[in-house]
Amino acid sequence: MEGQDTLNITVLIAGRPYPLKIKAGDEHTIRKIVKDVNEKINKFQLNYIKKDKQDCLAMTLLTYAVDFHKAQTDKEMTPGADLSDKIHQLDGLLDSLLG
């Protein structure tokens, strides 16, 4: 990641600063994810008033881990879905060219 296309940014997660070295093109995505993470943490803090910030951060992490696991499992269960979509698109393109 060396060179002109890298940025040094600092993001706040649960009120703590984290310095990051990122690709310039990833900044928007990273900032959006940080915003989403902080919103989830805040939501947990409102719903579980007696929990501290660390607990809310852990619950947020668990939420993302479950979502990621479900997405990976769904992807594995339909391994040909992407290929099938591409074939369908090509078929439509061929039909339009021939028709």
C-alpha cells in the first residue's frame, strides 16, 4: 500500500481513536462502515443501559460475525448462482443479437 494512493486517517469507534493506513479509494466505504458500527453500538447502549461500552462493542461485533457467517453459508449453498446469472445474461444478449 505504499505510494500516492494511500491515506492516513483516524476513525473513532465507541469514542476511541484508531489510526488507519488505507487505500484512498476505500475511504468512503471505511467511513460508512465506521458510522454504521457506531450507530449499532449506540443502539445497544440505549437498549441495554446497564451494559458498558465494551459489552456493546462485543455485541456489535457478534452481530456482524453472525451476518457474515450467514452470508458465507448462503453463498456456499448456492455455488453456481453467480455463474448461472452470468449465463442468463449472456443468453439474453445472444437472443437480442440474433433476434
